[in-house]
Amino acid sequence: MSEQAVFGVTGWKNAGKTTLTERLVAEFVRRGWRIATIKHAHHAVDIDRPGTDSWRHRAAGASEVALVGGQRYAIMREQAEPTLADVLPRLAPADLVLIEGFKADPHPKIEVRADNTRPMNVTAHNIVAIAADQSPSDGNLPWFLRDDVDAIADFIARRTGRLP
């Protein structure tokens, strides 16, 4: 994989993964960390819009298009879905890469559980902690309230060895 510290946020659909990821990013940035994120979508995704110049470049057959603007740029590549190991080295250096999705990859993850959802397979998904609104019945892992972002961030910092 990568030399960068990585930690995942996983869970079933609508469990609150994106909300927790967003709040963790804000907390780590508040602490002075540089954070990168990777979001896996289970559907076709396109950041371009039909009719734009970059869309026209791709439609004409370009295999890669860089769209560059004042404060950001995006590179769109036409290829089969890349693996996490393909994407990680393409990121700029960061103190931590938070990964939402990529359930089957081996990086450590916190599982976000909504009420009345079945637990994920802890071993198969390398889950090392749980974030839920109530203590899970399978209480073998560290548990945090989903809103206790400070404690979750502290846990991730310790777990990745990136204590400030």
C-alpha cells in the first residue's frame, strides 16, 4: 500500500459514514493535520458535465483529462475501476488518509452502526472499533458514541501512530 497513515470508515448504507468522515476531517484539520480522503462509490461516478470542454475532450477519446482551475484540479482517467492500492500513491503527502468504503481492503476501520442494523463481519473487514449510538452487544472492540468525534480522532491518532 502506501507509506501514508490510512484509516477507514465503514458501515452499511445510511449508517452515517459520510457524516463521521466529514466531522473527522474537520477535527483533524482543527488539530493542524493535513488530511486526504478517498471515497468509494458503488455506482458510476462522473464529475464532468455533458457539453463542457473537458467532457468534449473525453467524448472525443482522450484517456485522461486534467481539468485545472484557480484553486483545484481534477484528473479524470478512463479505465476499469482502480484498486485502493492504485489510488493511494497518487495522493499528495498527508498526515492521514481517511478512506470511506473499500470494505474488503486490509486497512484498519471503524464501523459506523445505525440503530437496528446488523453488525459487519469484524474479521473480514478489519474493523478495529465501533461507532454507534448505543453499546454494541458484541462488545469485544472499542466503542464510541457516533458523535464523540474527539475521542474517535484520538483513537485513530493512537492507532495510526500519528500522535501530534
